[in-house]
Amino acid sequence: MFALVRRPHRALAAVLLTVLGGLLAPAAVRAAPAGPVSAQLSATTAVRMAAAAPRVLGVNATRIGTDVRIYGIDTRGAAYQQVLRGTTWTARAALGGGTMRAAPTAIYRSAGGRTDLFAVAADGRLLQKTGGPTRWGSWYSVSVRGFAGPLSSLITPAGDVHLFGPDTAGRVVHAIHDHRTGWRQSLLIGDVVRGNVSAVYQAAGNRIDLFSVDRQQRISQRTSMNGRWAAWHPVSPTGFAGGVAVIRAGTDGWRVIARGGGGVSYQTVFSSRKWRTPERWGGTSVGHPAATASASGGRFLTVASSGVVSQRTVGSACCTWSALPYPAPPEPTPPPAPKPPTTRVELAKALLARWGGRLTGLGPVRDDLARTAAGGSIRNPCGQNVYLDAAMLQVVYAASGRYRVFVNNMVSGRGCDSGYHPRGMAVDFNTVIDPATGRSTNWHTGSTSDNQGLDREFLTYAAAQVKTGGGAGQANCAGSATAPLPPQMFRFADACTHQHLDSRR
């Protein structure tokens, strides 16, 4: 299919190749990725394409240790990460940063275990983010401009970072972060490419090889040795639409995948000092592929026309791509239920937090709660220092959790007697409102404000909160008198103007 064509027939041949590629392309296959920017430091990204809005628009990948990390961009231009650990893919995790033009590219620094992501923002700024895989810093702008499309990245043993990508005219922008002096960039004038650029590095000779699809729809290569760039030269016949990815093949070769007519992928390999004829790899894709290397040969990633990320490993049978699993994000784990207050200090603080809402009362009541919340004692009307009893406060806490209550008395603001108020063990409820029904009562027997049904219901509930002993007043008042009480609770007559409860032992 990819025969070299003499110049007079090149245009016709390109048309025929595109048509044939479309006829030979299999139906869109849902596929799965698996890839890392290889251990040989190759990196490629996929870019947004003007197609029906697929779920994913582009991907990049890197291998770090045994993990494979996918960096993608969705239809909103939002970047995300997905990680393969063992045989299990994680759910996508958002990377933030707003709208991106293409999927982020990554470099990994083994010293310190640091990953750096680079991406082009919608306004053309170059952004960088450091961290990974679960703890990331914020995106920040880098003092480099000019990139308009997907980036490819690599890092040298000295720690210099190289970024490659097209500008708005398709020329290749090369930005370098020197580990000693910082960022600088150059425009490789005359290098007009279709789509992206894919870069791979070799330490011998400080060699960088770039691959892209040129204006004549050929896969082309350009090499830098110790900083000196040779010219671009074609390594394939025509017929490619744009979009390449490369990994090393052995010690002296490369394996390149590129998108042909109809989105069909093809592979070509350089070994034994020559390039092989492109081999059809099938599938239908949009955008640009990504690649990762491994001891078994590596993987290539594409975005299928359906918007699903796809993968194929080196050596697999033609022409099957598999879909990357897309597990739903795990259901968020609900925060543990707050521990209910149990001590007098905790209960007083919780009641003060309700003050003005479910709980209100006279000023001395609030003062008693405030002193208790601060860990202090209360000077009772008999001149003694006492503490509010936790069992009594538990009754008020439970009652104000179910009803809206107004409290008249605890310790302060009343006379000295032999009862349980001066001991910090009693409470008088003056009014109660049931929020669920709107019913209210003030225990004033015979008045229109007294709801005897609610009197009975409230006392039944509140008395059940006293776990040992306890006392309940209003045994002589209609409503309260009919409330069933715990058998250990002492019952006595009291004024029919409130509801008394205490935590006597």
C-alpha cells in the first residue's frame, strides 16, 4: 500500500491511499490504553481534534517504576490522570488547571521521585505542575510562549528538560529548561509538521530524535547530536494524515506508529540500518497516539473515534485494539459520624452551639453552660461551687435534638433550697415546639397554650434519656401525669407551669 511514488503522481497517490485506508479500516473498536512515556524517555501526546465531541480528546502516558500513568484531556478541555497498578486501572482523577489545548506530557526525575507535567493552556501559556501520583502542587505559568498544540517531552541524564510542539503555523518550537540557567526556547525555522512531534532520547552522543508527519504526508525524522541538528528526512512513503508516537526498538532502532487515511494506524520500524515498509495496525483513531516502552516491546495508545482510549501492545495480532477500562470513580466515603458528646464540657459546648436555634433560655442558663464549657464550676445560690451534671445535660442535649426547647432554670438565678437545682442536677423546661408538626406547649394547665398530648409525649421521651435514677415533676398536671416513665424514676407534684427533670441517683 505504501509504495514510494514518483513526483508527477504523488498527489493522485495520496488521494488513492486515503480512499484505500478508509476502505480497509475496520469498524471503530473500543480500545484500552496501557502506556507510559517510556523508560527510554520517549513522550508523545494526543491533541484535540475537530470531530464529534468524544469522551476523550487526547492522551499521553508515562511509566514510572511498575506504574503506568495516563494523562488525558476530555471534551471540556479538562486534564485528568489514570493509573495502572498491576492489572487494575484506577478511576480518572482530575488534574485541574482549567481548559487545556492538549493532554499534558510528563517527565520523571528518579532522584526524589518527582514528576513534572507540562501542558498548553487555552490562552497559549505553558503550564507546569509538580508532584504525583496522588499529591500534586498547583499549575503555574512558565516563561515560555509559542506552543499551540500537543507537547512531547524528555529529560537528559544531566537534568535538562526538552519540550517540543507545533506553533500556530505548524513550525516546531523547542523549549529547554537548563538545570543551571533555566528556560530558553528556539523556533526550528522551516519545520512545518502535520499534528504533533514525538521525541526520543539516547545518552550516547546526547542524541535526540524527532518524528512527525510532514507536509507531504510522510513520516519524517530529524536528529540532534550534542546540540547540532541535522535536516528533516522522510522515512516512509506518503499517505499519513498526521499524528505519530515513537519508542526505542532495541539499542539502535525506533518503532513508530502514525495515523494514516481514515484514522487507521500503521507501524514502521527501523532496525538493521533500514526502515521497514509500514505495517497496518488497524483501528480508527482521532488525534495523536502516545507510546510507552517496556522490556516486552511496549504499548501504543490512541483515542478511538468513539472517544474511548485504546491500546495495543507490540507483538499482538493485527489488528485488535482493546478498550481501556473506565471504572467509575469510587463512591465517596462518608465522613465518620461525629462522636456524640459525653462529658459535661463536651455537652455544654454542644448545647451552646445550638443556642438560638433548637435551644434557648434565660440568661443564667446560658451563663451556666458557658462556665461549664470552659471547664469551670458554678457558684450556686447556697454559696457552694458545683458542676453541671453530665447526665442532666444529656437530657437537655437529647431533647433539643428532637424539639425546640426553652429552658428556665439550671443552677443560677434561683433560690437556695434542698432540691437538685443547686446541685447542678436539674433542669426546668418552659416551652417546647415540635418542628415536625408545629405543635407547642408551655405546660400551663387550663390555658390555651397547653397541649396535653405534647406534654405527655415530651416527658415520655425526655425521661427515657435518664439512664439511672432520676426524678420528674408535674405528677399532678394533666398531660404529664399520664406519661409512662422508667420504673426507677421518682415522680412528684410540682407547679403546672413547666416540666422539671433531674438526674438524682
